[in-house]
Amino acid sequence: MKVRIPSPLVSYTGGAKEVEARGATLGEVLDDLNRLYPGFRFRVVDEQDKLRPHVRFFVNGEQVFGIDRALAVGDDVTLVQALSGG
């Protein structure tokens, strides 16, 4: 399935803003992305397998709050990274 990558993370995907990954759940897709792009998963998921608070995940336009979310072939996965500053 296609996964859209936010600009702050494209350095981990070799500059690609959209990549292909496989998996039946969001967690499996992140594992596949980590296989293809080592270190990617740690940027979006913490040590307790929780989504990092500055990253939002959307599947078919609907926000997802856990990596256990089931996915189907053809689902559209988008990552959005929040910006902060002072």
C-alpha cells in the first residue's frame, strides 16, 4: 500500500515522499517501513509501541490512534508531523 511521508521524515526514506509498504496492521506496515528504511519506526513509535505525540496517522482520511489498526489492500496511509516552536 502507499504510505505518504511528511517532509521532516523524508530523510529516512531517501527523499521519497510516498513509499510502498506491506502489512495487515499499521504496526506491520511500520515494521516493513523499518525493514526498508532502518530507524524509521523509532521516529514515529516509542519504546512502548505508542504513537509519538507529534506524529498523526490517517488511514483513508480517518485519524488512527493505535498501531493495532487493521488495514486492507488499497488503504491510503498518511503520516503528518506536527510542527512546534516558540
